Amino acid sequence: MEFLKIVGSGNDFVVIDNRKGIIRRREELAKKLCDRKMGIGADGLLLIENSKKADFKMRIFNPDGSEAEMCGNGLRCVFRFLKEKKITHKKSLMIETKAGILDGEIKKGRVKIRMRIIGKPHLNMKIPLEKENIEGHFINTGVPHIVIVVQNIEKVKVEQIGPEIRYHKIFQPEGTNVDWVEIVDERKIKMRTYERGVEGETLSCGTGAVASGIITHLLGYTRSPLSVLTSSGEILKIYFDENLSSVYLEGDTFLSFNGEWIGR
């Protein structure tokens, strides 16, 4: 089974063309491939499948086998895969996801995709934790995120606090991703993310970058276009209009390696 390992701003993915429907036990395969000891190692498995509504369909599976509705950096890596494998020569594409149909375009290694805000953001939520009460801001950018603004992002104990918020009863049954944001200025923020499904801190999160950008804008701290400095050191760009009807995520991608999974 051929695959490409593609990285989008620190998020790494195993990407496979499954348009012929060869892969059926997707959840089980995701657990094997994403395992960083016994498998290839990745933040997620991306499968490209046929769509009756768009050019292609993207399905994403987390390392724990759960299927995510959407992944911003993952979608950008799908665009890179389609270009690398010469599956299509279109520069602009429509991709079906569980969060809806999204469009985007690729220019060299950079990919810019349209994002979607689902429902209305919920600002100034009080979240009671075991040792403290914190204030967060909820938004769904294809997947749920709670955004927490902090003064010094380096001091946040992501692996300690993340699971408590991610599984908090307020966000059940789906749970939530957790983003901590430090405001640099009105055009730049820093971000760290605890991702559900991965169940740990990741070097980047596309939907989290959009969530952080929109929330900080709604709070009056930032404006478009906005640079988001991720834990990988790479910068994602967020664009949006005032009524949030057009929201875009842009960033670099690179091909790490290609290979063949022989199975076990």
C-alpha cells in the first residue's frame, strides 16, 4: 500500500489514495500507521476517496482510531498530495469533508483553503477545574475548540491541563480541542494546542489557528490578515472579513517521504 508522509506547519500525516475503496477497516489502520513506535508515525491518517458532491472526499482518522470531522492542516496536505501524485491538474478544488464542502488552491508548496464557522461562538465561558476556574471562548471551526488567552504561553502546562478541559463535562459528549493564545500584537498571535484524538500537544493545528484568530478578533485584540506562530515555529496566515462569511487558512506544506506499507 503506497503512501506519502506530508507535513503541514508541524502536523504530519500519512496520506493514501483510497478512491478504489481498498481500505475498509479505516479505524484499525489509522491506529497502526500513526503509531510512532510500531508504525509510520503521524498525527493522523488522511484518505482521499470519491465524492458525488465535490472533486474529492477527505476522511481523517486520529491516532486513536476516531474519525474527525475536519482538519485544516490535513486538508492542506490533501491538496499537496493531489499535486504530488498528479491526480488532478486543477489549481482550485472542492473537497468534501464531514464538516461540509470546502474549497482551496495550491501555489507551489503553499496551500490556501476556505474554512467554515459552524454555529455561533460562545465567549466568556467559565470553566471550573480542579485547582482553578478559567475563562475560555468556544468556537466550532469544523471541530470544536475552546480558546484561552494567556499572558505567557510558554508557562502553560498543556499536557497537565489539556486533558481536564478536553474531557470536561461542559463539552461532552464530543469533547473539545484546547488552544492557548498569547497576543503579540494586532497582526500576530502565538498558539499552543491540545488535540483530542491525538490526546496530546501537537506542533500545529489548522482549525485551532482559525479558532484562535477569530476569537481574538471578536475579543478586540486582532484583525485580518493575522499571523499565527505555532509550536513548530512555522507561521499560519488567517484571513477573514468582518462578518466572518469568508475565512481562509494559508500555510506551507512539504513532502517528508514516500513509501509502501507492507502491513503487520
